[in-house]
Amino acid sequence: MSTPLYGIDALHFALPRLSLPIGALAEARGIETDKLRFGLGLESMAVCDIDEDVVTLGAEAAWNLLQRAGIKPDELGRIYLGTESSVDAAKPSATYIHGLLEQRWAAEHGPRALAHCDALDMTFACVGGVDALQNSLDWVRAGQGRKALVVASDVAKYAPGSPGEYTQGAGAVAMLVTESPRILAIDTDFAVAVESVSDFFKPRRSFSKRALLQEAAALLGTTLSDEEAEARVAQATEGFWGTPEVHIDQFLEHPIFDGPYSNDCYVGRVSEALHAYQKLSGHLVLRDWEAMVFHLPYAFQGRRMWAEIALELVRQADRLHEIEAAVGQTEKDVGGASYLAKLWSKTPHYKAYVKAFIAPGERASQQIGNMYTGSIFMALLSTLIDARIQEIDITGRRIGFLSYGSGSKSKVFSGVVQPNYLDHLEGVRPFDHLERRTQIDFATYEKLHQRALMTPVSSPAGAVLQHIGNEGVQYGYRTYGIA
């Protein structure tokens, strides 16, 4: 009797309606365009219109999948969302997606079609979508006939002029997790490596009301003493100044991060998880993996990190001589492993490896930018669709997943492409969608980034943010609908 397989039975996506050419950003910020294009692999970035966010993107990806796969509401047992862009600190963004799907199904199945379908957010920076997938796989394996909808949706937004700005992007990928999957059977072994670090985080910034009022007075051309400012704050009973706390907390969507340190953490966690994966699964990466998909903060992150990560695997396989031959020098001659890895990454030998094992997963990222939790799954979709475009049969090939979330955690796992997988991706065409986006100029991008626009740049379609409450018990509550 064969062992049951579990994994991804259906796969779809959603992306913002707008895009900004990377050259427009580079010119405005005084950055050499070729550095971004050829060094990082960036061509354009996905930009959300004012009525798009993590919820609308996630809901559209989910609906695209459900319609394509012909799923009915009573078949779904859970909707788990991986995100680090949640729109509320208490109410899961998955519940908004849940509600939007109920709206879409209401005419045919009634107003509470998903009343008994679980909904939950999972957050661990960019690895939260993998956490949601693993958790849902375990849940599907624990029952019979279970189906889980896993959504990875995010909006990557950085401070203007920061070294992360040009990596921005947004989008969502939805996956249907079932027994006997028709696209990718996922192996049972997930290896993990975790360390608490400060490479990237989104803190609450705290400001005293007194200091804020004094700053406001200075903008108006006057001054307030500490005593005067404190007295006026104490007298306030309504609105911004009337809140009971002495301090005001500010939450910004863009993070505090240390790029070089984060790269080191990426290499460290992925390396630790990768070695644990080999021990846990019995698979040897250099022997058994026939493609790799990475978490991609920018398109070429995987290829730029892999040389250093892979060198120890090569050494363990007694194949270091191959790298030294490609470089033309020994590890000792060049001054150590890190120098050898850098030299190897510039050789035709390494570039051929990248082209065969890594590049297919980069194609979509080059046009989208960082999708946070969704980036590794868009790399999977890019790999699968690229094989169709190149007319390469990858049935039966094992794909390795190398995920990373700042803070920090890596999970490494693998899956095998199933027979006739392309039949179940018919109509799933991310590259066609990328060509149809509305291109904006830098001035429009800046206004969107500053949230200075009041009406959408492009025509609303599908799930949209309709209103944010501004008074009473609905203050700050987000209302979504279908355009």
C-alpha cells in the first residue's frame, strides 16, 4: 500500500494594478540604474493603489484559486494567512479575507457560507507563509478529505531614500493544501533554525505628548515651556490629545533594518536549517534537488547568497576540487572559504549552476519586488510557469525550498512536481498579468507612498478597500467590498 501524499493541489496569485519602473526610482534617488538591474536583478516594482492592501491582494489570490479549482465553501476547513502586513493588531487579516470570500459566495451559497471555516494569521516576518503551509499540511494529514486554503500576502514598504526602498513590492499567492495533490507533493521533513536577532523589525515608536505639542508650536512660530505644554495636554479631553496615555505610539509600515547584518543572518539561518534538513530527511541537496526556490528580498538574493551557503555542502561531498578548478586557485591560496565563494560566484561554472537551478524562480521577482511571505511561493510559481514557457518537462523533479524570516528563522523543505501539473495551472499566467499593469511615474509613486492621494490611480477591480471608519465604535475599522 502506497504512502499518502500531501501538498499543493492548486496555486494562484494576485498582484497590485500598478508598477513603477526601477529606472524611474533610480534616477530620482541618484542611484545607478545598472547597479539595480544587473546587480540585484530589479526591473520594476509592484505598487498598491489606494484601495489595495494585504487583504485585497490575499482575497483576490484566494478567489482566483477557488474559482479556477472549482472549490465549494463547504469543502474548506481553514483559511490560514501568512503575513507581516496585517491591518489590525487584534483582528486577523484572514478574517477580512474570509468575509470577502463569503461576499462572493453569498448569492449562490447564502450569507454565511464559511461560518465553520477556521481563519488565522501567522506572523514571523517573511517566513510566516511557510509556517502557515506547514501547519496546514499537518492539519490535512490528521484527518480525511480535509482541504486548507493557505494565503501568503504582503506589502513591502520602506522609508523613502533608504537602501530597502528599491526592493519594495507587493502581492499574494494562494495555495490549496490537500491529500493526493496535483501540483506539488511536499515531503514530510521540515528543518528549522531560529535565533533571536535584530536584523529587521517594525517597532512602535513612542513620543511624549508634551514634546509633540512643543514641536507643533514651533512649526506655528511660537514656543511652549515644559510646564505650559503639560498643562495644555492635561486639559485636552477629546481626539488625539485627549487619549489617557502620556505618550503616543506611532506605528510605521516601513521597518528598521540592517541590510548587511540581515544578509549574514539569512546565510546563517539557512545554512543551519539546510544541514539539519539533510540529517532529518536523508536527502543530499547536491544530489537530490533539481531546482531551488528562495525567499527573495530582491530577485538575485538567492544566487548571491548560495555560493557561500553551498560551499560547505560541496566540501562535505568531497567536491571542493571542482570549485577550486573553476576558480583556478585553492581555498588556501585565496585566503579562506568566504573568498573562495566570492570568486566562485563570478565563474562560468557557477553561472551555469544558477541558470539551471535558481534563475527560473527569479523571473517574476524581477518585475514585482519583495513580496515578503509570498516571495518564495511566487518563486515556485515562476519556476513552474517558466518550465512551461521553455517547454521543459520537470515532472518528478524535487524542488528545494529555502525560506527566511528576519528576527530570525529559516525553514528548509522540499517537494516533488506531480504528473500533469501544468494541466492544473492552466490560466495561471503571472507573466501575462505583469505586462498588463498600469505604469506610474515617480511623482505618483511618491504620493501613493505618502498616502497623499484620495482617489485610485487605476480602475478598481475585484476586492477593494472601501472605507476606514472615522468615528465612534467603528473608528479605524476597515470595510471591504467587491468592485
